[in-house]
Amino acid sequence: MHTGPIAEPSTAEYAKGRFLRHRRTRSAPSSPRAGRIRIRRRERIADKQNVWKHRHATSTVRYNWFRKSVSTLQSERATMDDESVLIDGLRQRDPQAFATFFERYADRMYRLAYGVVGSEADAEEVAQATFISALEAIDRFEQNARLSTWLYRIAYNHALMILRRRRPEESLPDDDNALPMPSSLTDWSTLPEDRLLSREAQEILRKAIAELPTTLRAAFICRDIEGLSTAECAQIIGVSEGALKVRLHRARLTLRERVSAYFGEWMAS
Amino acid sequence: MTCEELIAHLSSYIDHEMDADLVAEVQEHIAHCRNCRVVLDTTQRLIVLVHDEGRRIIPAGQRDALFDRLQQAFLSRPPASEADTTV
């Protein structure tokens, strides 16, 4: 199967083929009418070439989309097969399956929980509750979503329950308010790593994340810390992808403003 | 493209969720607008920082205890029968 780009015939080669097919040789037109006929023939050749170019471009685009789709589907299929094996093992109460399950997902659930609830003790409680809920429901899990997405959703709901116990007065931020334009315009992006990763800077960043409203913080943690896709994040949090993007955008700009104010002061001092 | 429009589309640009025409407009704008370029660069840097440093794990001592508790709860449940599993 040909995998490289298909060579496009040049105008001259295509025209030559057409002329050879008609067994004619080029010569000066004998009359204005013959000249016009020749021009119209060249135009028809050019039109056919444009159609050919478009079909080639379209088929190349379709081919590349197909290759990418196949590789994405193969990757997803491999993940689903792997998850199916794991789920079957959990249903059979295989200790090895449980060990794999824990190793693969415990830190992720803990990390999401910590990001939402903000304390190690509560995050551990959430992780434990998540695994218990998941193991109780694993027999009924229908595999309509990825196992990780399902687990994250359980963890997020448990984290929200703890948060509501602790902070019942927190209200949802209004996503429709216009964001103010950024005001901290210090370019700290090129500061050396050791400055950006200093204990003080990390503490500023951690505090800034913790002070985000819960809805914004959850979107930011799912997308930028856990590295999940927009679609997965939206499923976990239980909002539309559009709403997820708005929250993520607000979270990023808010955090950037806080961190930029800190680094701006540091660079000015 | 104005600065307000660029800021509104910033996340889409960073996440490569923007069509080619808008990407070209954004790139043309930041080539001439220092402020927007700073906002873009610092936002991208922030995301990298957070992704690299925010990957907390369960503290080692707590991890083992958590594993033991969960494993005990897991093994104490009977295996799923075929009637219970949902396809």
C-alpha cells in the first residue's frame, strides 16, 4: 500500500498525455478559431487538474484523519481491553487485580481530593471512600466510560461532600461575570527554575490554588494538574464542556494574576 | 484582533482548540503586543509549573495503611456471581 504522498502530474505532463492520446502535435494555431479551441482545451485540462488537486488534497486529509483515528481508536481499544481485564479480576476478587487497581489509581484520587479539600487527612479519607464505593459498585460498572473517569467522578463527589460539611456557606461563583483584564504584566516566565520552584514560590502557588472557588479549582486540577482532556474533566465535574472551559479559563487567569503579583514584587525588590 | 478578544480566547489557544484562522490572528497580535505576549507566556509557564510540581502522592506511611485496610475490605466481599454482573 502506498504510504507516501502521491506525485502530482505537472501541467505539461498532463497536457502531454492528453495531446498524445489525441495523437496530435503542438503547432501554431492555423486560425483564430483554432486558437480559441486550443485555449478552451487548456482550460478544460486546468479544470480537471484542479479537480484532481482537490480530490488529492481531500483524500490526503481523509487518509491522515483515518490514520489518526485508527491509532486513537487502537490506543483507546488497548486501554479498554486492559481495563476489562482489570475489572474482571476485581469482580473475581483477585488480590493481584486489587494491587494493580490501587497502584494505578490511588495517587490520582488522592491528588484530586487534596486539590479540592486542601488537607492531607481529608484527602486520605476521600481516597478511602472512593475505593470503597468503587469496589462496592464494580460488579455493576457498565464500562460506558473509562474506569479512571468513573473513579475520578466518585472521588470528586466524595470531596464535595466533605467540603460541604466544612464550608456549607460557600456559594457558586457567577460564571457570567466578565473577567477583568490582566493587570500584572511582569514577565517572569524566563526566571530560572530554582527561583520558580523555590519553597516560597511553591507556597504562594499552593495558596493561590487553595483560594480559588471550588468550581474553578476543580476544573484547574482536572485539566492542568491531572492532565485530563476537556471532555473527561467535564464528565468528572458534571458540567458541559463549554462550562468547563469557562471555569478553566477563569482559574488560569486568576492564578496567573496572583503569581505574577508575587514575582513582580520579587523582581522589583 | 483586540487585546480583550485575545485574552478571551487565551485558553483555547494554549490548549490547541482553536481553528487555524484564529491561531494566525492570535500569533499576529502577540507579535506586536508585548502585554498580551507576557500574559500568554506567563500563563503557559504557570501551567507547566503546576503540572510538574502539583503531582502529590499519598505519604508513604499512610499509603501502606490505606492499602491494607482496603485490601481487607476487598477480600472480605464474595466474588461477583454471573447473575450480578451487568454487561
